[in-house]
Amino acid sequence: MAGLLVCAPPCRTNEDLALLAFFNEVPVPSDPVRAALLKNYFVQYSKDRERKDEVWQRIPDDFRAEAEPEYNWAEAAAALDMEHKAAVRQMRDNLRRRRDLATASRAELDERVRSVLIHLNAPALPTDDSVFMADLRMAMAFAGPPEQSRAAWLLAALCHSEQLPERVETSGPERLETFLSVTDDDLGVLREQVKESLDAMWHMATEGRGRHFDLNSPEMARSAGRMLVEWTTARQAHPPGTRPAQLLVDSLRSLWSLCSAADHVDVK
């Protein structure tokens, strides 16, 4: 009761209270938590699919016909990723440090950033494309001061993490069925993994200054809830025991390794 009283003031709905209490480890019944997780996830899932479809529809018919479907969807995903202003600004500033792009317009730099994000959202990186790899390497600026690129690293790592396992398409009903099979004990494990992942992302986003992400608002609890339901399905593409926080680190290391390859030389 004391835990619910602490969580209740910022909450407007019972669903928000159930999620905020759950992620703050207040002992609450699992049924209202499950209902809140499902409602929160699938409402946003539908909105995200609609937004991506709207962007996809804006791709000219000729371009859609020429490109592989995976590339078209990657282009739609990249258009939404361009809304991450801090990450896009860091990639753009990093690219401008290259001699041949020092006087490039913002529009040209944004187009190069968009290209990087398209390929990060595709099934695999085109590592044999030296022009793209040079752009990726410079946009990441792994050799530069971390505080100038942490937002870019986080966005790129999140995108690239989906390229590491085998790529499998799932539907809304399949995701629902997968979540319904989760036991109460596993629900607690998933909560621990999501909180660990949020701590890792917060540590990166705050330039290493923050170690613990406080889930202290309904908005943050809803975001964590969507991560939990998403990971319920996504984890099936990874080896047993994989944790999303480690996956984020592994993804960043993979990008660093690819950008550090000797045969990927920056254009000077």
C-alpha cells in the first residue's frame, strides 16, 4: 500500500499506476500489469506501423519498384530516426570535420546522415561499399571525444543490434501469443533485463555521468513497458541468456570493429 501511494500521484489511469508500480518493484498482482503492458504496447505498435507506412507511401513508385522491399522499409525507418535531433546533429557535425565535407551544406550532410541510417536499418551493412563505410566511420567518430558522439552511438547501436541476429518478420498476433505465454516468474526476469538495459542507455546518453535510470513517471514506465513486450519476441532471435544491455554493448563494439577495419579508409 505504501508503494502504491508513492506511485499514485503522477498517474492518471490504473494502467499507468500498474506499470509504474511494477517497474518500481512494488508487489502488485500480475493480471493488471499484463493488461497494462499489452494495452500500452499494441496501441503504440499500431501507431508506429502507421507512421512507417505513411513514410513508405511517400517513396516514389519508381524507386519502390527498383529497390528491394527491405531497403524501402529501411528508408522509411531512417526517416523516423532522423527525428532524433541530438544524434543527427552529432553525425552531421562529425561528417563536417572531413576535409571534403567542410563546406558542405546542411542539406547535403543530412542526406549523408540519412544514408547512414538507411543502411543501419537494412538487414545488413554494405561493408564492401567504401564510400558508405567512410561516411559511417566519420559519422561515428569513435576516435574523437565521447561527449561529442554519445547520442549518435546510442542510436546507431540500437539500429545495428537488429542486424546482429537472423532477421525474422513477426506479426501483431504472433507477438501477442508470445507475450501471453510468459510466466509470472519470467515477467520479473524481463523487468530486470529492461531496467538493466535502460541503465546502460542512460550511462551512454549522459556521457558516462549517469549510472542508474530512475523510472519515476508514467511516461517512463510506459516506455519501459514497450521495451519489455518487444524484447519478449526479439529475444527469440538471440542465443538463450542474451541480455538486451549486453546486446547494446556488443552492437557498439561491432560498429567500432567495422569502422576500424584497415581497408575502410576515410576520404580526406
